[in-house]
Amino acid sequence: MKIGLISDTNIDILARMIQNDNNQYEIVSFPFAQVYQSLISVSNNNIPNSCYINSSESGYKINKTGDNKLLDLLFLWTRAESVINEFQKCLEFKEVDIDKILNEVDEYSNLILEATNSCGNVFVMSWIKPLYHFGYGMSDNKFNFGISNIINKMNLRLSENLSKSANIFIIDFQKFLYKCKNIYNHKMWYTTKTLYSLELFKKVKEDIYSSINGLFGKSRRLIVVDLDNTLWGGILGDVGWEGIKIGGHDYIGEAFADFQKALKSLTNRGILLAICSKNYEKNALEAINKHPEMILKEEDFATWRINWNDKAQNIIDIAKDVNLGLSSIVFIDDNPAERNRVAEALPEVYVPEWPDEPIYYKEALLSLDCFNAPSVSKEDRKRAKMFVQERKRRELSKTLSHEEWLKSIEMEIEIEKLNSANQTRTAQLLNKTNQFNLTTRRMSEKEFVDWANQPQNCMLTFRVKDKFGDSGLTGVISYTIEDKKMKVVDFVMSCRVMGRDIEKLMLGQIIKIAQELKLEKVELTYRKTDRNQPILDFLNKSGLQKNNDTYIWKCNEDYKIPDYFNVKVL
Amino acid sequence: MRKINQLMEEAIEELNNQQSNYNKLENVPVEKLNSEGSKLDSLGLLTFINIIEEKMSNEGIKIDLMGILMEGDPNGVMATVGSFTKFLEEKMKDLK
């Protein structure tokens, strides 16, 4: 991955930190204090000779180019006063022209937008007023006058302008003010033009990694929490549900209530909750349902394992229940021994260090950067509810045969071509799905929209509903036509709808399209990853003819689609 | 006050986060810093001096190492890890 760094100050330390931390990245450091020139050269698809390219293989090299895309990621970190001239006057307490400032912001934004065409994604650091600058004091937020007011306005304008591109993300500088004791290093500034502290560079580096993880669908999606002294104060087995501490007029109880509110808030952005606790299930559910101050209720949890078994095994079972990989899980427990056990047994599960005192729980939770994601779709917002519906489906399935159950849930499938309304969710699904994924092709939203717009290519989305609720857009299939052949490029289905034969419908549907287009065959080539065994299992049972990793259906035969779907093609 | 050697160890560890695998420093007396054959380039050296200064400052010792470096380090106190450690230890004694 090639990452370009453009800044008005010397951020070479950041470049070195990233490079030496992770050999996957090649860092292109543009000369500092030449922001406009650097952006123009990126727009022109050119890395100037003055760039340092830090490659893990051989140290510094000059001017290496030649890939299709100039940069996979561009990180742009500037101070407002150095790229917006009129704003510098503002810091010198001169009278300023707000329109002129905003025009300069517009020009700067246009340059970034142009540079975006040569980059996979762009991260732009938001602007802050220099932290030591008192500004106009009590008037500093006065409309169109104070420095704070003007910088806020500039950030809003920048954000509005850059929203035209789906692959530009504005990184909020403010969050580092909370994370770092020292932002600046004045001695390094006067000696090397390195303005920021090592501490800040470290935090920014971590933030870049977390954002890259988010872009590639590696953000965490499930929080597994313990109960006693994690979700509430006290030991349920000792004090009974009436005696546990939540809310009330007790500061510890208030802290647990706040922690629960914070957990609940995360469900609104698509993070699932599950319980893993050493307790008697009946007693724990009684506490959850009966305690008047409980914020989280039974329906807020996608699943649980409340028993006396090993927590590592319980977490494996929870992951199976919700069809997520262990790398999607965060485990929160007040007990360091349990945390160590899970961290050692299941290294893919993220087990954050947890504060000793409940008053810090909310802060610890909401400052986790592992949920970083490029977007939050409507489906995400409904996801927690969907998993509760899924739990109910599972309960019904226990009483019927599989086929009877599939008929009983009254599935409705909507098939639609990729369009501006569904492309964000489609990008998410393509980038997040690991298990039922033919090729695990990862691309930014812009990249795959560009791909789908080519005349020989097509991308179809599948939305699944049943009598329990709407599972949303949970399937994507894309293909390209070559001669008389349909080549399936992506075949992706969310784990949320696995076990409902949706994959048979998806395959049948494209075979039908291939027949209508009078093609000879449909070809699917499986690309193995360490996680996509489920799609291979399906392909092997699908009736397609196998030739090494390629599966073929000849179009002179019909593919049988099960009859329990009500299909609508939009 | 912690021992200078421990402080040096921490500073080298911190600096090595930015050094390539080929140029990691070792906390051994002969490791060159501001002398020919050093694994540090100018930014690396300044960063290292800055880290040491900050660590000394956290221990309550204000010392302008960057100033010595800017004057060309006439006595070669920053030539190697060994000479630098010795210099810092002597400074500590003087300040006591």
C-alpha cells in the first residue's frame, strides 16, 4: 500500500514511524511547506523528484512511480494559517474578509478533490486554532469575528466541499487534544520545522491504522460483555438482582448506568452486544428484565452465554451464533484473569485493558478506535434489531424441519442493480464480508462504482425480508461478460442471512440472466482466503461443474431455484 | 532519580520506533551517535537529543543538549552512547 503524506510542517517522523512499524506500507513524503504544489503534482499523477520514498526494502529512494494508481492513500495535514492566507491575518488580529477566507477554502477544497482522482482514499486533518492562542478571549466565538468562530466555519465549509467525494475522510484534530498531553514540540519546530510532539505522531499513526482498518472492513462489530462488576456493580449470586448497583443515587450505580447507555448508543451505529458471564442464566435474565434501572434489556443482546464454562469457549460459541469471525469481537470484562484467558486463547479477539474503577468505563468504551468505519448505513442502524429477530428465527427453526421453516418465514427478495441509493451499503458488504465471499475483492466505493459503470460489467444487490423483519441489503453479485461467457466477479452474502438458501436464489438469478443474454456458460472462480470456506462448501454442493478452482454452469440447462422465495426485480 | 543508563535505554527504544530495521540503535557504549558511521541522520539525531532532553526534564533536570549540538558538540560528548551517558552522569553529579 502506497501512502502519501503532504503537510505544511515536517512530519517525516510520522512517515518513519509508519514505515518501520509495518512493512506493508510504502511512504511517499512530499516536501513540507509545499502543500499546493504537492496537491497539483498528485492531481497530475506525478510524484516530484523532491519526494522521499521510504520503502521497507532499501531505505530511502527517490521518485519511484509506475503503479496504476499514484497513491492508495493520501494523508493531508495542514495548519489553516499556512494554506489559507486570509486566515493568517485573523491570527494577527487584523480585520478579515470572511468571504475571502471561504473562497480560499473553496479553492483549497477543489485542489483536494482533483488530487482525489489519483488516490484510492484521502484523509484530511481538520484545522484547529493554535492551542496557545488566546484569540479574542470572551469574543473569540463571536459570529464572523472571533478566531474560533471563523475556524469552525472554515472546517464546516471544507467538510461540505469535500463531501462531493465518497473517498475523502476528514480526521478530527480535536480528538487528539484529549488523547495527548503535549501537542507541540517547540524546540523541534525551531530546529527542524517538526511542529508536533512524538506523542501526537504516535496517536495520529494509530488513528491512520484504525481508519485503514475501517476502510478495509476490519472494524469490530460485536461487543461481548461480562455482567458482575462490568454491566452492573456487585456479584449477582451474592446480592440478588435487587442488590446489584445500577443508577439510583449512588455514584458507582450511576457510572454503571452510564456505561450501559454508552453500550446502547453503539447499537445505533450497528455494533452488536452479547453477554458472556459466569452466572446462572435464569438469575441473570431475571436481573436484566426486572431491575428497574437496567438500561439494556434482553432485546438489546444478539445472543448470550451465561453459564459456568470457560469464557474463551463461550466466545467461540457466541461468534457462531451471530455468524461473525473472532476478529470482529471486542471482549470487555472487569476481571484481568478472564481478560488474560481470552486474550491468550483467542488472539483475534480484541481485549482492551479495562479501568479498575467503573467511573472510567464509559470513557474507556467510547474512546475505543476499533469501531472506526467509513460510513454507517441504514442497515447498520437496524442491525441490533435484526439479530434479535434472528434469535427468534432460530428458536422457531428448532420446532420445524429446515424446509418447513424456510417456507414458514415467508421470505421476500428484492433484486436491484447498483445505484446511488444502495452503493454505500454495497461497498460495506463487499469490504466487510469474509466468509461467504467468492474472491474477497476489496475496493473503495468510488472504485467499484467506476467498475460497475463499465458497459461489460453489472452488479446486482439482493435485499431480504421475512415475517420477522427486514434483514436489508445482504447479497451482492457482480459479473462481467466476455465473449459468450458470464464471469462472476463478486458473489457475496452477509452471514446475517446464511442458512436460508438465498445463495441458491442469487446463483439461479444470474444463470437466468445469462440464459436471457444467450450466453453459453456462467463461470465462478473461487479465490481462497483463510476465512471463505463457507462459499466453497456451497460451490461444492451447488451442482456446478468443477474444474480446479473454477465452477461452471452451462446455460442450456435451467438452475433450480427453491420455491419458497417471493422475488421482486426492481 | 533513575539511572542514566535506564533513561538512555528508554530513549533508544522510543527512537527505534522510527528507525528502519537496518538502523536500529543499541544501548552499548560504542554505538555511534554524532560521529562518522552513525546510524542516525540529522533528524534522527535531533529527535534522539530531544527525547533525552524531555526525559531529563521529567526528572527535574533542565539541560540544553540541543544547544550543545547546534554549537557543533565541540567536546564530542554526543559522539557515542558511551560518551553521552558519561556526560549526562557528570552533569547529574554537578547538579547535585
